[in-house]
Amino acid sequence: MAQAEDRPNEPVSERTPLDGVDLVLADLDGVVYTGDAAIEHAVMSLTAAGQTRRIGYLTNNASRTAASVAEHLTSLGLATAEDDVVTSPQAAIRLLADLIPAGATVLVVGGEGLTTVVEGAGFVVTRSALDQPAAVIQGFAPDVGWNDLAEASFALNDDPARPWVATNTDWTIPVARGIAPGNGTLVGAVHNAVGRLPVVAGKPEVAIFEEAVRRFGGDTPLFIGDRLDTDILGANRAGMQSVLVLTGIDGRKQVLAANAMSRPTFILGDLRELAEPYPSAVHTVDANSGDTVVTVGNASVRLAKTVVTVDRAGDRPIDLLRAATSLIWGCGLPIYGLDVAPELYS
Ligand SMILES: [Mg+2]
């Protein structure tokens, strides 16, 4: 909204995703890096975006401290301070502080990324339910084992009113050797033993987004992520504009099928497109057939009853995808009721 008001004479199609944005918030894995290595064009594009606006980073990963994430980003060429990184433990501790008295003892399931934050907030860390903790906080660390999960279960079963906060509930976590069970899987193990669910801080819940805006102070933030079910859903819940960048987990097929709450404002092939004009989708009705035709740039797609086909592939694959998403999201029919040309998603 703010962009249109700020630049009333500029055609909508000439706007870039960054126009009018005063705070860029970026997810890390799949957006800035994969494992240790930077994703192509990410460092240069974020550096350029940061010349005139605040950049912050959000991560659900609770196993690393903000300082170690900042160090990693700096080593990739993104000069980053510890305070530029919002972790899910930081958001979780704010939730926890509203639930228990200052200085209380907290049972921690997790690693250094979590204990550092719990102690930093003035709480006392314990690993045993026998210490009568005021609450349980749970985040991923590779060395979390059955004993930790059992202590959490004892504490939560011992007092059904005892608060339980989880940093995040990602089912999986990408590591150097592949995909492994994430914090959601470990939270699920405790859930099976206690029959209740935790309060969650990380994406797609809003606490981590609110923590970022509280810290960085933007009025018109833009969130960049690579997953619809955490990043984009969370940004929508937090009322933020969002970018889905296709350098990580979710691709064409997932974005075409995205449910109404998980649809991004912008779809980018890579982060260079943050600063490029974002062409608007033009919807027309074919006078002869009555078909709906959607054009983005020089790519266009057609809906005939329930069949989605390509009229013109155009010269930018991303424009074809943008046209197809605009058509499919806008047609009012569920994706499983449509026959979509495979070239749009494969
Ligand atoms: Mg990610």
C-alpha cells in the first residue's frame, strides 16, 4: 500500500519488490546459504538492498547462537553483527518471560544456542525435572537424547500447568549429510508422552517476526524465505509482504499448489530480482472461447474450464510461473480440480 501512495505516477509493473520497503528480513538456509556455502547472487543482492535499508536475519535453528550465525554470514561476505540475527530461542525466551517469574529455574532441552539465551535472560538452567523447574523450553541440538526428552516429559506430566515453550516445530533439519529429524519430531516425542502441545516461537508462528520488528523497527518490512509452510505462512500471519525465492526447499510445483494462507507477495528465481521490476499479471477473457488468459511479461497461460495450458512460454521462466500462479490462485478452483500442463511445474 505504502509504495503506491509514495509513487503515485509510477506504473505498478515498474515497481521492484524492494520499493517502499524499510526493513528486509531474510531466512537463512535456502535463502542466503546451503550448508556452509553462499547461494549464488544472495550476498551481492542483500548487500545492495542493505545500502538504503535495515537488513535482519531470522532463523528457526536453535542449535547455533546469534553470534555464530553472524560470524558465518560475515565469512560469506555479509558484514553482520550478532544483533542483526534473530533466533528462535530469542523469540522463545520472550514468550517464556511472560509465563514465569524472573530468575526462575527452567528445564532446558537443547544446546548452547538455547542455554546461552536462557541464562542471558536471567533464568537458571537445569537438565533435571527433580529441580522443580518453573517451565520447560525445548529447541534442537544434535546431542539431544532420550534422557532429555524423558526429563521434559516428567516435568510436564508432574504439573499439567507447567509452561512448555518450543523454539520451533520444523519436522526436519537440513544438515551436511542430508535431511534429518528436526525439533518438531523431538517435540512430537514429548507430546506423545504428555498429551499436550507447547507454545511455539519460531516460524510459522508470529513471535519470531514480532521480535524482529521490535528490534529493527521497520514500518514496511519484507520477509524473504524459501518455504511456504513456515516462512510465507508466518509472514502472512504477521501481516508482512513476502518473497518466495526458488533457491531452497519449495519449487514450482509447491508454489502453484500453495493454499490461500501460504501464498507469497512475490516469487523470485534468485535474489537479483529483488531490485528488478516485478511485472504485474494481466487477466483477460478470450472473446471467442471465454477462456481466462493471464499474461506476465511476454509469457501467458490459459484456463479452459479446468485445463491450464501455456499460450506463450515467453523468454523468462519466472514470468511463466508468475502467470500460472496468478491464474491458478485467482480461479477459485482447488489445485486438485485442475489439469495443469506439466511444463508449468516440472
Ligand atoms: Mg529456509
